[in-house]
Amino acid sequence: MLITPAEHPLDWKRPPVITLLLILLNTLIYFGYQGGDEKRLEIAVHAYLDGGLLNRERALFLESIGQRESLDSDERAYVDGMRRQELARWILYDLEFENSLHQRPDYQADAAWQNAREQAEAARNRLSTIRFGFIPARFSVQGLFGAMFLHGSFDHLLGNMLFLFIFGFALEIALGKAIYLGFYLLSGVASHLLWWALDPVWVSGVGASGAISGLMGMYIGVYGLRRINFFYWLGPLIGYFKAPALWILPVWMGKELYGLLAADDHVNYYAHLGGLGAGFLAVWLARLSGRLQMDEAYLHKEDPDAPFKRELAALDQLIGQFALAQAAARGPDLLARYPGRLALLERLYAVASGRQDKALLSQVLKQLFALPDNAEIKPLLLRLAEDSAGPGQPLLSHPAVQLHLLQKLLRAGEGPRAMSAWRKLSQTAQPVGQLPALTLQLAKQLGPRQDLRGVSELAQYLRKAFPEAEQTVQLSLYQQHLGR
């Protein structure tokens, strides 16, 4: 059975940075650190066998495992016939047998036995699952936190990281990065504490599933009784349904309780229940206290651009009613609150250029020229180039405007359209310092189009205005190359 929320599509404009870092951290630990466990275990097995411990402990271990697991005769024969290395591995991982062995009077009285055991256990304790795994019967703070970043297999890692991503990307936006990370770690710790309190076994537990179960509980706490979309997979049945989020909590809890009471597998249902309950209570109680601030606009799927769209529609209405004076009056405030919005710049450019409003046009052009170069701004640049080339636009003919326009058009690859701006700059009384480099750049855009007349005009200007410039020499050579 699988039921997961499907309420929000992933918004890469607001990437889940903490979630992605957690996934990266877990992955690096698994492949970078846990990848050395096989070598560590091999060293521990050699230490165990070289110390002669298997001969001392074999019968004791078979007796212990037989009592604890209620092995029948065939199972006892199988265990008794195991290879020495395999049996040594099993014994080294059996912490309950190790604990009972340490209590034996004959072990405590045998210094050689203790010394050999200590060496084998020291080598075994370097294993990630023993060093940082959580062992309820041997409580440790490093295991309490470390276990949630370890995994028993690649499949274990892959499954956990998938669910971390599914739940994490929405919760990180809704709760904020700091609260989200804090509640994630709290859920992981709580999952281990419940296991420690209810089932203090001599087993090392690893995995992020307790913390991820906490994310599931947080999701329920965030949405409460709000109806949200869920994806379900029940055997042959696959689909979506909508229900109050809180209704799914008993379903998830019931699934874990059923697994705890009836399932015969290695899943840590105590950790799942502890994380699920802790995550839900952390968010729910924080909301009740009024201390939790959430991104309600995101949760309600409100368009973050809605205020701008309303302002733009109101501006369009004024322009449509030919109330250009009112539209121009609103322009500076809109530009201040929504800087760099191309749709706004396009409308206000038309208003400012039509009214010859120098102040408004100056603000529009300043924001336009500050925009990054991309295909979206090209239509407005071409319109500006066309307007400035025509008569009756003294505001657009200013050298500073033409210089910015020339640079933008060249970066957009619009050499032919840039000729008008270049000509205006070349006719200024005071030569523009950037013009030699821009002239050479312009020539290299006209050359592939076989505009030899344009290249000749550019070369003649440089020879006259900047005879000593390096670009003059380069352009002469380029002109010769085109003429071959």
C-alpha cells in the first residue's frame, strides 16, 4: 500500500536546498564512508579468527542462538555447518550474545580471552552501523543522531531519498528552511527514542526512515483538515483522490501498527511510528501556540505574481481608455515596486515615448539596459532602435542612450539594426571612447552577411577618428580578408 501527497508540483524557482543537501549528504556518507565497511568487517573477522575466539565461543553461540531463535534440528545443522568466516561475521554482529558473554564468570576470569575479544570488538566497532547506528540496549548520543544518516543497502538509501524528496520539497517552502531542518532532526531523534523506550534490543538500527516518517507527520500537521490531493497505489488500483489531510494520519499510523504486530520483516516500525507522531505533534502544537509562521500563499497555491498582474491589468485599462497622463503618473511607482519587469517596461515605454516624458522614459531605459541579455528583451530593443532612427525622438537620440542601445544590439547579434545607433555616435562632436572596440565588433557581425559597404564605412571612420587605435589596424586586416 502506498499513499503519498500530490498537492504541489516542484517549483524550481524556489528549489528545496535543505532537502537536496540532505539527499546529497546521505548519498555521500553511504558511498564515501559506508563503502569501506566490507574492508572493516574483513579486518574484524581476521582479528576474531586469529585470536582463536571461534573455537572458544562456537558452542556457546550455537547454544545461545538456539535458545533465542528456537532453531529446529535442521536449522541447527545448517548453522553448525557454516563456513568459519560466515559464522565469525554472525557472531561479531550478535551484540546480545556479546553482552551475555561478558557476564560469564569464565570469561571474566580469563584475561587472554578478554584481550582477544577486545581486539576483535575494537575492529568490529569501526563498522558504520556499530559506531554510528542506534542500539537501544546500548544508548549513545552519536547513535541517536548518526543513525539517521546511515543506510543498510543501496535500495534502502534509494527508497528513503525518494520519499525525502517527495515530502521535503513542499515542507521546506511551507515551513522555512530552519524550522524544516529542525523538525526533521527532531523527528529522527524521537523515532529512536520511542524504539529505545519500548523495545531496548541489542540490534543496530540505521536509516533516515524515522526522520522521513516525521516529514509525513509534518505534512499532515501543516494541512490539517484542508482537503489535498493524494496519490494511491493499492495492488492493481492506482489513482488520485482528494481528502482532508488529517484523515490520512490514522491510515498511516494503522499501517505501521499492523506491521509492528503482524509483519515478519526487518522494518523498524517503532522508528516509523515515533517519527510520524513526533513530526505531526511538532507542527500541530507549534500551530496551536501561534508560534509557527508558514507560507500560506504557497499552501493555498496563490499566484505569487498576482499583485503584479493586477497592477498590469489596471495600467492596461488606463492605456485602453487613453488616460495616458494617469498611466504616466503611475509609472514611477510601478517601476520602483516591480523593477526589471519586461511587460511593464514595454507598456511604460510606449506611454513615455508617445508623451515625450523625459523623466519616465529615463527610468524605463535605465531598467531596460540593466536587464540580462536574452531573447525576451530583443523585441523591445528593436522597437527602440527603430524609434530612435526616426525623426521626432530627441530624447532617444542622446549619445548615452545610443551607446547602451548599440552595446545591447551587438550582444544580441543584431549588427544591421545597430548601424543607426553607431552612426549617431560616430557623428558626435566628442568621440566616444568605447567606439573603436564596438566598431570592430559591429564589422565582424556585418562581414558574414557580406555587407562590404557597411564594413568599409566603419573602417573609414576608424582611420579618420582613431588612426592610432589597435582596432583600426585589425579592421583594415579584416576588410582585406573579406575582399579576397
